[in-house]
Amino acid sequence: MTQTSQRPLRVLAAMSGGVDSAVAAARAAEAGHDVTGVHLALSANPQSFRTGARGCCTIEDSRDARRAADVIGIPFYVWDLAERFREDVVDDFVAEYEAGRTPNPCLRCNEKIKFAALLDKALALGFDAVCTGHYATVVLNDDGTRELHRASDMAKDQSYVLGVLDEKQLAHAMFPLGDTLTTKDEIRAEAERRGLAVAKKPDSHDICFIADGDTQGFLAGRLGGPAQGDILDEAGAKVGTHEGAFGFTIGQRKGLRIGHPAPDGKPRYVLDISPVNNTVTVGPVEALDVTALTAIRPRWCGLAPEGPGTYTAQLRAHGGETEVTAELTDGTLAVTFTEPVRGVAPGQAVVLYDGTRVVGSATIATTVRRERAAAG
């Protein structure tokens, strides 16, 4: 296997206004590609999105991206994808929480915006590839097929949120930072050497379209405000109240506001969320142990696997790997864990790996909890 061909290409560099995408665009230009920078305007009212130097979705960010493009010496445009972003990412995020699931909006943005809407438009305009500042690697095989692999530096690897890309999309994806065995400080130092003003700009965190980081408040504003419901224990007894089941995620410990301690005095965690009757069920941490799951809407970074196989799985953007067996049957992925894992929630993505290669991803639909011995 070899890295993707470095023949000169017409490249559209998605520039968020942050340091990673700026350095990625600079490296692509330095490699001899014909690069054009583009900033995606993802809000009809940019002031409603995050303010400050966070690297996403603000007027300030578009200006930072433009200044970086000027320094690199490449053309620069702003493309309005606000309506598509609202429909495919924001509305999907709200609907998933309303249904009691826990979505990953960054993964959905990569699937629907950066490597669907943006890539489709780029190809229609004659570009060969879309370049981003993600830390991942595309490998070109001798037979012409492509694979998505983890970044050389596992500490910065972002292949989890790219696990939705299919082989056609990988054929037009470029990640210049993926094989960089350097720290983030060294990336910033490189940006400074290149004269990029974003060198010291803080990384973006949290969810770009929730301006103040208050996810519960954001959801309440779109789902009709507070809706008081019951917090129940595993036996169904009421132990507290809440202001909306959509404000909780499975595995959550903080912010439960339960008035009295559990009988054993140990912390309680969110076990289940039922939007139908607006209840949240809590219990001990052991009750979060999951032994298997089913996942729907699989997307494969290449050919779909045939028959059962042994892989490692990642369940969160910054989570570790765990060994699993997995099999695709009638479009549903069945995954069994070698050792139980905790905090697995419907709506999350499970991404399968074969070594460093990303096999594909799917959306978790159901989980199987480990049976526990009866108390007493």
C-alpha cells in the first residue's frame, strides 16, 4: 500500500478559521496542488452560533479563514450551506434527542455537509479533491482501491468522525495532517512560521451551533421548553423530578438533582431515557455494562464485510478501542463485546477497525445489558 498519489490536483480546502485547516491548506499548496480555500457559512445568523475564537461557525472565523488564505496565496470564497446544515445536522440533532437518543453532530456534519454537499459541489465545479484539517490517513492500494486509516499520531486521531465516508468519497478526500508525527504545539509552531495569525487560536470544542454550550437549554428552546417528568430507580420508584428527558444522556452522573441518596450510598447514573412518558431511569454504575448491541444504517469505507469477523470498536470520538465480533445481517450490524463496556447509548456511532484501517460505521439502535445478580 502507498499513500494517496501526490500528482498535482485541483483542491478545494475547507477552511474553518482554525489552525488545523489553515495548515492543511498551506501544506496542500506547498505540495504543488492548485488550491482554493472555502469557508462554509453554516448559520443564517452567524451571531446565533458560537462567539469568540472557537474555530467554527462565526463571522470572526470566516475572517480568520480569509486572512489565512491571503497569507498562503490562494483564492478564497465563502459558501452558504446554512439551510442544508440546519436540515441535516441541527434538525437531526434535535430530533434524535427528542427520541431519547444521543447523536454525534460532528460525524453527521462530515457525512452530510463536508463530504456530501461540499464534495458534490466541488466535483461539479471541476475540483479533484476536498482537503480538510482532520487527523486521518487515506491509503491507496495497488489495485486502485482506497482505505481510511487512523492518523499516525493516535493522540490526535479523528478517524472516528470520518467513519461515515464511503470509498467514492475517500477517492476525493485529502487529509494533509494525517501522517504528521507531531504535537499540536508543533502544528501551531508551523502555522506561526508560515505567518498564519490563527497559530495561537484556541481549538473549537463542544457543539459549534450551541452558542453558550448549554445543550439542555438549546433543546428546551426547540422542544417546547421545560417538561417536568419523573426520575425513577430500577424498580420503578420515583426518586426525583427533571425538567425534560431530552436533557439527559445515558451514563450521565452529574446534574441529576436527586433529593436523597441510593440505599447503598453509591452514585447513580442515567440508565435509560423514555421520551414517550418523559421519564429517566437511574441506577448503579454496574447497570451500565453492555455486552452487545445492534446498529443500523451501516456505511462502509470500502466493501462491506462478509460473515462474522473480529474487530476493534470505538464508541466515542475520544474513546478507546474494545475487541468485538460483528456480523452484518439484512442491513443490521450485530456487535458483541469481548468484555462489557459502559455508557453506550442509542444514537451514538459504533466504528469498526481492522488494525488501523477503518472498516465502517453504523448508528447504535439497541443495546444488551449484562445480567446482574439479584440484590440481597
